[in-house]
Amino acid sequence: MKRKDYTQALTLGFFTGWYDSIVNLMGFGKRYYAKAADYIQPGDRDSILDVGTGTANLAIAIRQKYPRVKVTGIDPDKEILEIAKKKIKKEKFDIELINTPAQKLPFPSESFDFVVSSLAIHHIPKSFKKESFSEMKRVLKRNGVILIVDFGIPKNFFADIISFILSLLEDVGPNRKGLIPNALNDLGFKDIKEVGNKFGLISFYKARK
Ligand SMILES: C[S@@+](CC[C@H](N)C(=O)[O-])C[C@H]1O[C@@H](n2cnc3c(N)ncnc32)[C@H](O)[C@@H]1O
């Protein structure tokens, strides 16, 4: 995988080993991932794709809440997938991990009942964002549900300041201007809703193909 295909978690690769501890301290611990998992209601044996799965926190939360679903996580960063693999092996979860970026999903069209993603859209390089949204739509089944959790349009003064500062370090700028709901709308997704929010900073967007 070429480094320009993706930006590593926490931007600088040398923090990858501490990713879970750092995001936990920032308020993105088990409760956050469990909350994200609450926003999908899969049936038994439904298939779920986690885009930019990282250390597989959301994939694991989904598998814990819905033990009969089939979960696949993709990420272009081999190093972070190694951490995910160890966690999955330790807990004996059945989650498939594939090393690939969102802009090149190696699945046939209409493969998944749900596509989910947490804190990954702002890591996808600008030049691949549009392609990545199209790919996520392509692999979703008809009427399938997409849940994207990431920086949204800031809802209060503090969220505005924090997301502005982060936009100087990571590609949060487009998210602040409504990238996610606009991209879903441009692709013809239906029932686009912001179903949840954290700190007025992180938006939970849900829509149907
Ligand atoms: C902040 S981490 C989020 C990880 C995980 N989803 C979570 O919520 O803990 C961002 C992730 O996006 C991944 N990423 C970066 N560019 C990507 C791309 N082009 N396609 C898919 N994932 C990408 C990174 O490798 C990283 O694992």
C-alpha cells in the first residue's frame, strides 16, 4: 500500500501502538463504540463492513452486541491491522480483516447489509474521498444502511474551536463544512439523518441506499 493512499491513525505512525489508550483518554472508549453499534439494528447473519477499522474497536463492539452477524474490517495500514488481529485473536472474535483502502474495496457490488465507519473519513486523503464514498455505496445492498461517525458541522463554540485546531493537523476542514451529509446526498442516499452527536463535535450520520 502506498503511504499517499492513506493517513495513519493519529497522523504520525509512531503513535499507532498507543492508539487505543490515547483515544480512550480522549473520550473514545468502549462506551463510544457501543453507542455507535446501537445505531444499527442488523438481523442475524447480516453482513457488516467497517471502513478504516483501525484497531477494530467498532467491529468488535458490533460483534459483541450482535454475535450472529458477519463483520469485515478494512484498513490500508498493515501496522494497525496487526494490533486489531491480536485483539480479535485474544477475544476469539470471528472478524475478517483485509488490508485495503476505502477507495479500492475488493468486494462485488451489493455485498453488505451495512457499511459503518468511525473517525476514518477525515483520514482518507482528499483526492480519494469521493471515490471512497462511491465505493461504500457500491458494496452496499439495495436498502442497505450506512453509518458514518466522524467530525461533523460543529454544534457549539468549543466544538468549533477544537475542530478548527484539528483541521490544521488533519483533514477535518471538509467535515466542518458538511462533507459527509453532502457526499451522501450527492450519491443519492435516502433518509440522511444525523442520529447522534458527541461533544457537539462528532456526528453520527445514518442513511439508506
Ligand atoms: C482515527 S483512525 C480510526 C480507527 C477506527 N475506525 C476507530 O474508530 O478507532 C483512522 C483510520 O483510518 C484509516 N484510513 C486512512 N486512510 C484510509 C483510506 N484511504 N481508506 C480506509 N481507511 C483509511 C487509518 O489507517 C486509520 O486506521
